[in-house]
Amino acid sequence: MEKITDYGTIKISDNVFEKMIKDALSKTEGRDGLAIERKSILIEDGPEELKLEFHVVHMFGTSLRFSTKTILDHLERSIRRLGLGKNVRIVMKVVAIKARRSQKRDLEYSRIIK
């Protein structure tokens, strides 16, 4: 991802976005974690928008609404601070609910930051 400023072009590494996602997940106090089974963070930089997609395993018995709101709000605040100048689509996919055994799920929550 590149950002053009008055001082020139600034390249923002994918590691910055991965760190933002991991920081947001830590705000849920262990309710959510990255899915280890597959590539859990995907970053696509298109001409009109940046897409951040990450796969999450949610703990059984905890509020999914609270977790998603906390994560997406934290990411939105972090991304707005960068001032990228293009739309950013955040997609959070809940791929499993962890209890004694993990149960596969296919839930998707997204937010567009303009």
C-alpha cells in the first residue's frame, strides 16, 4: 500500500495492517483468536479500495456481537489515523466456534471505511 503526501510517496507494509488486526483481537480479552488452520489474514490492495480480510475462531458462550463491534471499531479508529485516501473494506470471517470441539461456522461481518 502506498500513500502519496506532500513529502513524497510513503509505502505502508502489510505487517502494519497485520499488527493492527492482532491488536484489535487482543481487545476482546481472549474471546477471539486468529484461525491457525489456514492463512488467516489476507490483504488486497486494489486501485479503488484496500481489502483487509481475517479469519477468526470465537469462544463458545461469549458475546459475538460485543467481540465484532470491539474489533471493527478498534480497526476503524486505527485505519482512520493513517489517512489512506481510499476506501478500506474490513471483512471479519468467523470460521469456527471453539468449545470442547471446534464447530465450523461461516459468518461474515464487514465494514467500509471511507
